[in-house]
Amino acid sequence: MTLPLTGTRVLDLSNVLAGPFGGYHLARLGAEVIKVENPNGGDLARRLGVDPEMARRQMGLSFVAVNAGKQSVAIDFKSPAGKKVFLRLVEKADVVLENFRPKVMERLGLGYETLARRNPRLVYCAISGFGQDGPWAGRPAYDQIVQGLAGAMRSPASAPPSVS
């Protein structure tokens, strides 16, 4: 059976959970997903998880869970050689998936406008907790932060009494 995204190439630059989880599902749907990581440590999730030995080997459980089925490459986006390699990958990609803070890719000289000139059919997906602009755009938004802001972490003892 041919999967719906067979023949689609995704460059997954994302870290920790939201982006990698999305990239994992694209891979499950048949896309060729290439995980692109910083050569100086890679995805933070490599060092997270309940098994200290896996984390020590930079294969933390949360990393393994959401990056299964992906290929992997390390590229230094701050070096001219790294940018050149990435731009060559973009030319043959269908999707770029990233979850850096807003404007990081632009500061690196690799924002949507630059990438679209290399590949006009490129789909660019930028994930952020609080949008790409606006007063909270630059704030980090890991799961625990969003849960706290939403009140989901409030203990039952601190919950207001129910109204009968």
C-alpha cells in the first residue's frame, strides 16, 4: 500500500516535542523526513528521559519516541559551509518544519523568503507557542509553560470550590 505522503521530503529542524512529533507523523504517513540538528549537541530531547543511560548516549526516550523513522544529518547553520549544504537540501525538499523562536531563521539568513527563492514550491511550517508576531511571540512555550498558563497544573486543593 502506498502511503499518502510517499515521495514527499521534509527537512525537520525542530527540537524537543511539538515539531518532532509533527515530523514523526509525517514520516508515518510516508514522507521522507530528514532530521537536521546542530552538530554541537543536537536536539535537547537527546539528553532527556527517565533512563539515564539512554540520555547519556544522547538517545533519550522522548527523542527516540518522536524521531523514529527519520534520517539524520548535523548542519551548523552559522557557518557558510553549513548554510550552503542546507540550501542544497532545500532545493530538493517539499517541506521545512522548524520550531525555533520567531525570527531565528531570518537572523541566520535562512528565513522563508530566502528559502522560497531557492525552492518556490516549498511549504514552510514554523511552530511557536505564541505565534510569529505579537507581544508574546518571543517567549518560550514548552508544554509545562502552556499548562501553567492555562491553569492545568493547578492542584485540586487550590481549585475554587464548586458551585451547587
